[in-house]
Amino acid sequence: MTAVDPILKNCRSMVLNPHHRRAYLQSVSARSCGIIGYFSNYIPAEIIAAAGFHPLRLIGCFGSVSGPALCDPMCSFVQDFYATQCSGLADLLTGLVFPNSCDSLKVLRQVWQTRPDGPQCWTLDHPVNTDGPALLYLTSQLRRLASELAAASRSTVSDEKLHAAITEYNTIRGLLRQCYAKVEARRLRYSDLLAVATAGLMLDRNEFTRMLQEFAGSSLSQPLSGNPVMLAGPLTDDLELVGALENHGACIVGDSVTNGWRYCSQDIATGGDIYTKIAQHILSQASPTAFDLHRPSLAARAAELGACGIIFLNQERCEPHVHSYVKCAAELEQQSIKTLLIEVEHGRPGLQARDLMRIESFMELL
């Protein structure tokens, strides 16, 4: 047993056990103005925190939830969250902040706004371009969101509060980058880092900072082996699947997922107008659901990591990411980088038998 084993156990429970998550959030709710759930990196947790709320990045439930389903086709993540909320497992939420992104989340927002017993909803209507007018528009939308959240908490979102929240989250991003350096050096299992990083999106930020400082200071005595690969895709919270990939010969040396490297790779600058800096940070985060015209080169990231292949973990029925994969795979194939697509279905975690042979074949190919 190592010094960080209790941290890993707690973080894995936070991600995979909805009852553990609920018990923790009940204690957090009593210490804040409430809990605001959000779905995307395009929703700045810093503004939510500055308004006095606890920011909660929404992930898959990973519990046996039965409830009403939204219309098809709808991605499994949205279906899972809708059933979770309707079953009462997520009734601790004070409100929800939606991004202006995929069709599935837009439908969920429309349905939720008609529910009289549901949490209050806000939408950050971010642009689809990244030019000067888009920056001005997004800055105004961030100010509007801050004003509405402040009204809901009966407080104010001052520049001082916002600056303090940004400093706290930048500290977390810096510590996560230290952990990623160990993953790249094959001194830390990627699945362990992913568990910690994902749990941190739901934990109290001060508590998580202390936890992360201890975790980042740990080290492994034995180097890891296996085929060096990187992961790509949207939110990746199925820790059992990632662990299965590692157990079948993959040495994951990095990623391009929203709850991983894409979250912590860049700090938010603090000089000048603070809302403009947040807007610039958001517009720099490329994704198939927004700002895809400036998608970063996965081939360059793979070369930087020394990865010989990329495994795409896409949510089932997530059309933007499937379309993006088709384009990315063709570009990567031209540069002799092998790719594998695995569709993840929320509510059914772990490695599926249908994918086992494909994964083993991919590892042999590499």
C-alpha cells in the first residue's frame, strides 16, 4: 500500500459510485450557496465559484438507473443524466448551466426548462467563431452569466472574487500538468491520474488542491511498459474501460479529452479585463461541438508524446465526435498514425466483449 492509495480509492469512488458522490455533495451543499452543475469546459467554473456556488462537472452516473428516456437519437451521456435526475439521484443540484453546443444537450435544456420541479437553468450562448467579434460577444455573455448567478445567490461577482477563483483553479491546472509529466515519462498510470482529475472536477477546490499536492509529489518505483498510445474524445469518465485498455497492453502516455489535458493544458491569464481573459481561454479550446475550425493537430500531440497510435473513446450516438473522428482518422492515416474507435455507452461501464478482440488486434498492429 502506497501513501496515495487512499486518495485513489476516494477519487475512484467519487467517479464510479453515485451514492458516495451524493453523500459528499450533501456535505458540500451545506457549506455553499448551493451546487451548480455544468456540462462543458466552455462553462467557466471560476464564475460559478465566484458567485458562491459549488461548481460540479456532470459526469456519467455509473449506477443502475431506470427512468424515462429522451427521444432517439440521443447520446447515451444525456440519456444517462436525464434518467439520473428523474430518479432523484441528482436532486441536490441548485441549477444547471448549459453550453450552446450539441443537439442532444439542446434538447435536454429544452425539456428541462419545461419541468416545474427541476433546478433552475442558464445557458452560456457562446459563438461558433473565434474572431474579434466573437470574443466581444462571448465576453458580454460571460458578464451576463455572472450577473444572473450572482442574483441567484443574492451576492455579487466582483473582479476580486473572480480573480481569486481563477488563481485557485490555475493552481490546480499547474499541479495536474505536473502529474501529466509523470504519465508521459511512464512513471504514473494514466488511469490513476484520470480518476484523480475527474474527481477533482466535483470536489471542493481547496480540498482538491491539498489532495493534488500530495498526489503530484508521489512517485512510482517501477517504470511502466506497453505500447505507447494516447486517448482522444469528449468527457472520458469510464475508469474501468481505461483500466482495461492498460491491462491489454496499452501504455497511455497522454490524452486529448475534456476532463484531462484539454482542461489543464492552459491557465487563464489574469492581466487586463478579467472577463475578456476568460473568453479568450474558452475560445482557445477546440472541440467538435464548438470552434472546430481551429482543432489542434492530434498528430503533433501524438508525436510530442511519442505515441504510435490514438484510441478514440466516443460517447455512443455523439454525432459531432463521430464526424470528427472520420476526418481525424483520414488525416492521421496519411501520417502513418493508427487509430481505433470505441463507442462508450453510459450506464454500462467497462470493456465490452465486442471490443476486446479489436483492442487486442490494435495492440498487435502497433
